[in-house]
Amino acid sequence: MEIIPAIDIIDGKCVRLTQGDYALVTVYNQHPLEVAKAFEDAGLSRIHLVDLDGAKSGAVKNWKVLETLATKTNCRIDFGGGIKSVSDLDIVLNSGARWATLGSIAVKDEETFVSWINHYGADRFLLGADVKKEKIAVSGWLEQTDIWIYDFIRKYLEQGITQLFCTDVSKDGLLQGPATSLYETIIQEFPSLYFIASGGVSSMKDVETLAMIGCSGAIIGKAIYENRIKLSDLKNFNIADA
């Protein structure tokens, strides 16, 4: 299983929110490159980079951070937050992102997203699904839809999407464990999907459980920043997993 550390950005700084609340922000490092280098030194080769300013404003803001990390590390980066237009998508891909991470637009504007898949290739996208009681949530989790997660995945697998990460919004940022049963069901339903767990990981035991149920990857954020999971443990996990 691939370990994918998260770097969330506000005003160019590495931060974390609790349950997507911009009023509950903690700044962990003024320099995201230092954080990325530490991940790289621990043998981690991929980063989940989130532009929280972009997500809030609806337009990419922190692409310079992406450019810095892409040019000064060897990590593959998926970048999301505020990608609502072709111009923003081009900025992200041209600034060094291996994948553009998209969520809300795939829910709200299927026609546009499918046109991007057809133009850029499905392999340039990481699809994100925020879920509450197996239904898709959008707009920073404020808006609940009636779209069943399984229908959502099936639709975009048919369009060529191969990677998806799923966040149970009731778990994210709370360090209370991931939504294991939900993830297990998704993996069983879609065995060809490169499925990435996100949200709630609080310990190496959680990491081992996600690997055991068949997750292809796991995004980990707060647990690393609050030293509940040490980078040395992740390095050893990667060695054991290789």
C-alpha cells in the first residue's frame, strides 16, 4: 500500500483544518518545502497537496507551492483545490502536478469533467469523493447530495478513471480511525480501482488495517503532524510492504 502524506496550504503555509472548518486551522510549518523534503527523506514518493485557499475561492491560488515542490523534490504530486476552469487545470498540470485532483466538478458538472478526461487523458486525474452515510457531499461538505458513492464510482470507471480517494466526512481530522467497513465494501465492489483511503487515520494500526483490507493507498495528514505516526514508522512500513 502506498503511503501518501497530505500537505494542506493556506497563504503558502502548511496547515490542517478540522472537519473542513476554516475557523479551526492549525499552522504546522511556514515552509511546505521543508515538510515535503522530510517526507521524501523518509522514503515517501507521493504527496497529496491541497490548496485550501483555492478550494475556498473557487480558483487555484497556491500553484507556486506546487511548482516549488515539483522542482525541488522527486515526489509525484496530486494537487487539488479550486480547479474549476481549463485555465486553472492547465496551471496545475504545467506547474508539475502528476495528477489534478477533482471532486465537486465531477458531481456538479459531469459534462465538463468528461470533456477534460477526453482531452487530457483519464490518467491525469485523481477523483475525490467526500462521503456522508454513503452519499456524496460537496462544497466543503456543506452540501449533501442523493448520489450513492457506488453509482458515482461506477460512472467514472466507465469514463476511464482509475484512481479515487474517498473521505468519510464524519471521520476526517478527528483521529478516531478510518471508515474501514465503507472502504472494504468499495474495494470488493470495484477490485480494479486504485482505491485510496482518506480521513481518520490515527495510528500505525490504522495504516496496517487499511493495507490488510486491500487499499491501494492511504492519505495521512494530522496523525503525522501531531506525531501519532512517525515518519520512521512509515519508512519501515514501506520497506516491509515492498
